[in-house]
Amino acid sequence: MLSMRLRLSDLQEPKWRPQGGRWINGESWIEPANVSTLVMEVNDDQAPRVRVRVKECERGEADFVALTMEPGEACLSSGVFGTAPLYLVEKAGELYASWDLTALRSHLRADRLVPRVVARTLTRQHRYSSETLFEGVYRLTERASATFTGSGLGIHYPELAEHVLEPRTLRSGVDPLAVLDELLTDVIREAPAATGCVGVELSGGADSGNVALAVKAARFPGVYSFGLLVGGSTGRQQRDRRGALVEHCGFRDTATPAMQHSPFCPGGVRALRRPHDPAGAFYQEAFDVVREQAAARRCEVMFTGSGGDEINAHHSRTQAELPTPEPVPWLGGKAIRALAEVNEHLAPIPVLPVPTLMAFGMHNPGFLRAGIWPVSPLAHPRIVRFMEQLPHEHKRGKALFRERIRRAGLPEWVAAPTEPENFLAVLEKGLRSYGLAVLDDMLKESILVDLGYVDGKALAMAGRNADSAPVVPDLLCDVLALEVGLRSLM
């Protein structure tokens, strides 16, 4: 939510002043993300102690980053939402921070990676942590704080968040659908949209469909919907579901064929080697197009369906186990050794679901670059807590979400499709058409192979097998995306 350069020597005599969208003091500066729905508050009434807060405007439970500065020390803290996590690096008495990892590019080195984070990335054992791929670069996780002094940078995790461990029995006469409807509409009405021009990511599934219905009920002056069409027979059904939802809600819709913007496609961020987060979303090329379309229509806020899978998860928190990862045959010795540490240095249980927060970190910085603030109502703490208490029969198969779509008057094939959309065909297209060429290039010169994280011979064999295989292994996307992302930053 903010970027900054902070020198400890400048904190001795704070004389902060606004200049060109930043607050300046000596050689230090602080700048909020260029998003109209964020506000920056500076309070120097107790100078030399100065407080800065960047937060969502006009919202009760707002996301924020807070900074307190006094001679010799600066402290940062974050809220529970984790919409766009802050990245931090300290060097020679200066603290650099940004929500955009690429803004710290001059401090990132490919030969100084964190082995366990690389191993997590290559084996899809992603973990929520202050650690990033790069040594000395830290993520400010939800409710965490960071202290910067002459001794360096310290990261401090919060206490475990409290959760409902088991569902509760509904009281007689309670309609959970009515409660969900009221909660969801209230959360959306709190969104910080100054002009009321908002967008909705509409896939045609139950999650985004429920968000769309609540956005319709909130009666914003201007609503646009955006979505990626996956193609094929699945895509035809998806297109029809989206069409029904768009017509019902009265949105102005823009649909984009995802196949035209598959991973590694020409003209995309990876093919052009534009600096980007190596651990970013697989489908960044396609979602970049969606974000560009929303920005062209001057949407201030984008409502997404993120978090729907997690809050409908059918398990007991007291007995939850992580799935066994799929073997990755091209792991190098360094990555194999680091697998023993994948569960070390983890952040404590957060307020929001861990997969949702991790998805925010991969997906949301792209919205901020486009000047759009992403809001995921299904991941709001009030919705999360409500769903935790809900009996399993209302969550199994997203039963309550699907019933809400039925009650809105939409047909059964919209509420409960027989063939839900997925992006596997888009990933296959990207790997088959463009990714294997990236692999060939990687086998000639590779950061990951040279550092021992990837076995070049095993990867070459995988490439040869993929040429004749009916389906390219999707695990190849992890290693190719990581390699291309690292190169883009060097």
C-alpha cells in the first residue's frame, strides 16, 4: 500500500512535507500506492515522533499499513486483510519498502536465494511466511510488525488468530442464506469507491456469482464485469453462465478469451522479460489483460470471488492435514536438501484463510499497478467467521452459495453446473506452444540449474518426453515461471 526509503539519520529532525505525491524528509520519502481509494494520514503533533497511516478510505474494517517514526527507530505494522503485502529490505542504515517487489529490484540477487522458499515454489508446497525467495527481503504478513533501528531490521509475528474449531448447530428458525445475504451485501457496501465505478471479476462460478449478486444489491452507479473465457466445451457452458449472470445483474460486460493470453505467450510479461515477481500467478498474462480493461473503464475497485473455496472447505480445523505433494523429478540436490525445512519459519495462524492471503500476494499487486483496489468480500473476517460456524451440510459442495443463486431466480445450470470451468487447457496451451521453447533456452543457460536447485539432465528428459506426451506436465510451469521471473529481475 506504500513505498518508501527511510534513513535513520533523517529521523533525528523530522520535517516531513508533501511534494509530488510523496512526503519528503531529507533523503527519505514515503509514497502511497497510486490508487484513488487509499488515503495517507500524517500526524506529527508529537514530533519528533511522527505517525503515518495508509488505509482504505470510507470503510469500517479497513486494510492499512501503519508507520511510527522517532529518533533512532521506525516501526511498521499491518492489518488483517493482507490485500497487498509490503516487502522490506534493510541496507546500510536505510530501510526500503514497497508493495511491488520489482521496485526493490536493485536489492535482489539471484545468487542469494532462500533454499527452502525455492523448494516450496518448485514443489507447490507454498507456505505463508515473512520469508521471500530472496535473502534479506521480507514480507510483512498480516498483523505482523517490523522494527528498524541501528541494529538492523526485525520482524515480529503476532499471536495466533482465534477461530471457530467446529461448526455449531443452527437455532430454530434461522435462515443461514438470509444471514449470508445481509453480511455479504453490507461488506460490499463498505467498499471504498469514491465515484462508484466498480468492476466485478465474474468467472461464472458460485463464488464470483454470489459476489456479483451482492454487488447488484449494493446499487453502485456504474458496474462493469470482466472475465476470462477458458474455451472448449467447458468454455461454452461458462460463457452461458456468465451471460445469464450479466443479464440478471445488468452489468456492462467484457469477456476475454484466455487461450489468447496463455502463460509465456508472445507480448506477455514473461515473453517480454518485464520485471515481475518470480512467484507470481501462473495466469498473469491473462489477468493483466483483465486489469488493463478495468483501468480503461476507470474502475476504482475490483470485487473478486477469492476465498470462496477456502471458506467452504469441509474439514475440521483440529484434524486438517496438508496434501502429499506430487513428486518433482527434476529437483536438484540443493532443493532436495531444503525440503526438510519447508515448514520452518512460518507465520502463525492468520485471521483470513492462508491460501487466500497467499493468493492476494501473487494476484493483487497487478491491480495496484493498474490503479485499482481489489476487494474480496468472501474473505472478509465477518464472512470467514460466519462460515466457520456454519454446519457442514451448508458448505459441502458450496450448497449455501448455490441455493442463493437459485433463490435469485437463476436456472439450475447456473447454480450447479455439471462441468465447472478450469484453466488446465489454458495452461496446457501455454506450455505446449511457448513453454517448451523457454525450457530449451533454460537448458542452455539457467540460474536454477547453475545454483543446484534443478537437475538439468532430468529437466532435459522431461522436455523430450513432453514433446510426444498427450499432455505437458503442469509441474513444468513452476520451474519455467520461476526461472523466467528470476531472469527478469537480474
